[in-house]
Amino acid sequence: MSTSGMGRSAPVRGTRQRSPEAAIEGWGWGSIGVNVALGLLNLSIAVASGSIAVAAETLHNLVDLMASVAVLVGLKISQRRSESFPYGLYKVENVIAVGMAGLIFFTGFEITQQALFAHQRPTTVDPWMLVGVMLSAVIPLGFSHFELRAGRAANSPSLVADAQEYRTHVFSSGVVLLSLIGHILGLSLDRPAALLVVFFIARTGWGLLKDGMRVLLDASLDAATLAKVRRVVEDDPATVQIKTLTGRNSGRYRFLEAEVTLRKDDLKKAHAVSQRIEQAIRAEVPYVERVLIHYEPTGSIHRRDAFPLAHPDGSLSEHFGEAPYFALVTLRSADSAVEKHEVVENPHRKVPKAKGIRVAEWLVSQKVDRVVLKEDLQGKGPEYVFGAAGVEMILTEAETVSLALEDLSPKPGTRGSEEGHEQPA
């Protein structure tokens, strides 16, 4: 059986909180505005100075403007769904990120070409040009700081890519500034400085290309996110075993799939547990678009029983929460043969309040399947803890663990005995 959920929580009616999509779109428009301003600034400096380096930086601005428009278009398209794309177009953002990596490589190529082969022409440098070039470095640096923070908070690959592209702008503007200062001092620094910046540009482009392609090729979610999801699933009291757990990114959203064995034989209750697990995952992991949980009832070849003890020698306690020890016994389901027997101290015996509930939760964390006890817990807190986890409670009149196990073992010729024995007439 399986259950799935999808969609993102909607804002509470009546609030003015801005949706994540609207916030990201706002950054897209802001990026376009910044690139238009930088392009006009560098174009005016290039025309007035005649500098090849400034002309190359103007070309860099033009490439960035095209990228910013592409980011905005990508953000718009990625929110759409249709019959042809029932899972959404979220990966458009990753396509944009890969495309921007290509633009970054192209920018590096242009700077390299200018540094190695461009003909040096007479250049005029005025103080206002130096101030303009410094502004063309400071503005993208400040904008990229806030855009990168917003992109990471929204888990938006296209915004992160755009912000990282602005970082390359800071280096390229630094090259322009050095070249203009070099002209004033009579030094030629354009070529070596430009080649140094190309290294940083190529490193940024490779990072974007690698991350974008991982998502487009459906690579697994990062190990930290999967570990967090695994912990959430394992913490649910009804979880017996996680058989498989996989996840992938699509744009800034995450898709998860798990195959889980639950301590529930009733399918309706198992479905409720799977929904509870899904809600817990969404509370811990942001931007989860869909959770698909395949669940099945326990069919283990082993069973784990717990017995409250009055003494480590195996004598059963009349009390549950105040029992000083517990015996945890692992048996083969087929013939109830004991494979492991351990006696542990009750870690919550001295707790002043809610002692029984704490002990029940502890036993659930130990993945016990049955609790055999002399005290009737009907209507008490531990009963609800065990009920939610699918742990069976069995009352016994036996005085020791061995006698209780003997009473609970299937007898030859009765239902539940080994296959091949017939029930007596």
C-alpha cells in the first residue's frame, strides 16, 4: 500500500504575508534593474575612456541582463503544470542555472580573449570613471549578498546562480579598475589580472553546472537531508524498519519516497500512520513537494517481547512503571525459540510524574512488539502509547519470564503451531 501528499501550505486567509513565489519573482525584477543600471554606467565609461577592459565589462553586463531575464522567465514557467507535465516544470530553474553556467564560461572566454589578443588603444582616464567602476563593483557585491541569502532561504537554484554570477562581476570590475589605475601609473596590468579573474569565473561556472546537472539527471538528495528524513521516519513509534529511502530535487522542491514496515495490521491505521510520518517530514524538511510512502504490515521472522521484572533472576513484577528491571527477549516468530535474552534497568523508575508513559515510550523506542505484564493498564497512559505504536499488551499470571514464554508459545496441534500439525477433532 502507499500514500502520497503534495503541494505547499497556503498562507492563512486574511494575512498579508508575501508568498515565496512572489518574493523570488521580486528578486528577479530587481536583478534586471541592477543589470540595466550597471550596463548604462559601464557603457558611458567605455565610450568616454576608449578602454577595451571597460568595453568587455559592458559586454559582461549585457550577458548578465539576458541571464536575469531568463531567470524571471524560468521562475514564471517553473510554477506551471499541465497534463503533459503533471509533476510541474520545476526543473526549468535548474535548466536556467546550467544555462547561466554557460554564460559564465562565455564571459570568461571573452575576458581571456581580450587579455591575450586585444589591441591596446590609447585610453583616457578621469576620476569620475574610477568612481563609476568602483560603483559597478560595490553595487553587484551588495545585491548578490542579499540575493544569495534569499535564494538559499527559498532553495531556488536560479536565484543562487544569479547571485553567484554577480560575484564574478565584482572580480571583473576589479580587473577594470586595476587596468584604469595602471593607465594612470603607466603600467599595463590588464592581461595578467584578467587571466587571474578567469580562474574564479571558471570555478563558479563549474559549480553551477555540476549542481544543475545533478538535479536534471535525478541525482539523489544530499546525504544530510536524507539522514534527517530517515531520523523522522524512525522516530515514529509505529515504524519497524525502513527498507528503502530515496529523494530527488526538482528546482527548489524535494520529492521523497520511502518503503516502510509498520507495526500495524489494519490498513486504515497504517494509512493514518503514514500520513503522520508525512506531516512530520514536512515539518522538519522545507520545500517538500511530494512524499510517497509505501507501507506494509510487520512480517518479520523475529518478535521482540518485553517483561517488567522485580528481580534480574526473571521474576515478574506486579507493577509496570515502577518495575526496577525489564527483560527484552527476541524470539523466532515461527517457533518462539529464544534467540536473545537481556535484562536492563528501568531508566525511568525514579521519574516523579508520568512514569508509566515514559517507560512505555522507552519500550517503543526499543522496537518491542509485545509487552507481557501482570498489571492491567487498560484506560491508562501507557495503553495509548502502545496503541499508537501497534505494540500488543498481554496479561499473564505467570511468575517468571520462562513460565510466561511457555504459556505464550504455540502448542503442537493448535492454531499458530508449525505447519504440518493438524488441529485435533
